[in-house]
Amino acid sequence: MYGVKGGTNMLISFTVQNFGSIYEPITVDLARKRPTKAELKKKENILPVFGIFGANASGKSTLLQAFAFLRDCVVGAVGVQNKGDKIPYNPFAFSDTAAQNPSVFTVEFVADGVLYEYELACDATHIVHEHLYSWPNNRETRIFCRDGQEFTFTEATREKQKPLAERTLENRPYLYTSNEWNLSLTEAAFLWFKETPFIDLEGQGWPRGVFEDLEDPIQKEKILRELKFADLGILDIINQPNKELSIPIEEIRPELRSVMGLPAGKEEKGTVVFGSVDSQTVHRIGGKTFYLDLDKESTGTGKYLLLIGGVLRALEEGHVIIADELESSLHPLLACHIVELFQDPERNTGGGQLIFVSHNTTLLDLELLERCQIGLIEKDPDSGATDLYTLEDIKGVRNNENIAKGYLQGRYGAIPFLT
């Protein structure tokens, strides 16, 4: 199980400023009409899907990369920086002053049923600002606030947190360091970043999830049901043993034996057998059964197989899927089906969410997505900066309007200007 356990987990909003092509703050807001803090914790007040559409080089992928950067700061490579290491700071390029200011990332989310706000501002050498607030009883609680190396805490937690702050390097987030030292106050927020989002910026899917699930009969049945719905002609997926390699125990170094859980004594005899398996799809054609190595399937079939495992996990466990080029190698109707799964509360029992970038205008349909779920992104021709707005921000859009046609005609902006 990947998800944070113990309660509802959702992404509420994400704001980024001064990162890549983004200069002024832009926000992906999944809250419906900004209810009270207490109501933000209710699934029905949070959008399950948000699609981002726009021209090439408009900043769509940059927005998703900004979230991936923030996650990497909290639980990835930036979190484990050594003293003096550079932060991969990437300010807006088309300004004389942007490089003098930090990149700023703010995310609202629900972890274990509690609302949190986390903010991080950094330049190439320092965490300039960082804070974590929570609303456990619908009242704001400051868990920590940091400006440079100056930290402030509540009186009740100062004694516990101050020693950890003193151990925090200037180029490391405190959210990472505090969890390295097992601080329970920040654990739920840290685990939300670590375990809740699936981030796919390459259009490759989530192979770890699907191949693990194929070992579980119940999960495998669900995956095969989706493959049947997709009309891919796949009856089953099996694992066939590959070649085996036998190595005498005495030829394996003692320290490696320890890691592998093998006897470490020099007198130990015997062999260790290493093997692997190849996944094959099973097809029934003309009354005959055929087995096809997975790498022989079409690109689209392979993409859907790798994608659907993560999708089903998200629907059941409440993950956030953040995907660039959702439609890559997929038939438009399959991309629509994935969106429909997240929109359907009977299938999306865990409160999973999907944020995607796409050029697939089939998804621009008011019967599939609401106005507030259609994000349009474009660059200002004068400043070169990315801007984001939703279809809901545009006045005069009718309920029966052909959104895809209007989009391609340039009625809502966010398309290339062809000359």
C-alpha cells in the first residue's frame, strides 16, 4: 500500500512563483468556490480532476515540474543536500530582477483528515522561507515558521523543535530534517509528500504498481477488467521464468551475504540461484492461444497497462496523479475513460485526484469536465511569462457550447498563433 494511512488525503491547491517560465504567482485550485477551512476537508468540496490545456512552450509542463521540484525538496535529492551544495534553483529567465528573488511554492493539502499549508521559498544556496500550518480542529496552528535560519515555534513545541532546527542546514528544508529526527508533529505532512502523489512527467506510467498488483489475484482481476474494457485483446498476463544462474555461496562476499540474509560463515556450502521472469500477455485468436512478450505489444497497449495500475491504486487509496501528456500513445477514448473513472464517485471510492496536461481536445467537453476543471495556460507575448486561468473565468460560455471547437478557433486563448 502506498497511501498515507489514517484518514482523507487530498491536494487542495498548488501555487508557484518565479520558477521556469512562471513569474507572477499562478495557482491550480481544486477547491470549489473556496469554502471555509473546515469544509475544505470534505471530498465533495474538492475537484477530483483538473486538466491543463495550452500551446507548446506555454508553460504547461513547467507547472507540473514545479510540483515535482517541491516534492524533491521535501523527500528527494534536495532534502539530503550536504552543506554548501547548490539547490537547483530555476528562476524566471526574462527579467532583470527575477534571479534576485526566490522561487516560491505553496501547497494546501489534507493528510490524515487534517488540513495543512506548506510553503517553501529558496534560491540557489538557501531556504529563504519555510512554514507549515495545520487546522486540526478548524483553528490555525503554526507548527513551524522559518526565515533563513531563524525559526519560530509555538511555546508548547519549542523545546522539542529547537534542537532539530539547530541541526538543519541552510540549504535543507526543515520538513525533511525534522522527519529525519522522527518528529511526530511534521510526520503526516512529510508522508503526504512521500507517499500520496504519483508524478509522471515522461508519459511512462507506473510500472512498479501494476506489476506488484499482478501478483494479487483481486487486483489482477481489476486490471484485466480494465484491459478488456479497452478492447486490447488481452485475456491474461502471466509471468514466465527466465534463465537461472547458480553461484556457490562461498563465492559471494560476506557483507553481501549479510544483506541478502544468507549465512556468512566461511565454511558454508551450497549455491544461490538467481532467476528472473518475463511478463507475457495472453491472446485468443482464431480458437488458438498465443503468448506475447510484453515488449512486443504496441506502444499504446504498453502505456495503458502501465498507467491503469496507478490509476486503480489512486481510485482506491486516495492518491494524486500528476501526469504530463496523459494522452501520449493512448486512443482519445481511453484518455476520456481514465478521466471518467476519477469523476465517478462509485469508482473513485478513495478520493483520488488527477491533474494532467493534454493536447487532446476530446477531453474539452462540458459533459466530461466542469468549467472550473478546465485550466487554460498561455504565455504573455510581451513578458514571456506563463499565465493560468480556467474556463470558468471566461464570461459568456454556454452550457451547450462546443468547447473543443471554440478552443481550436481561439475563442478562449491558450493556442499557438500560426503565421
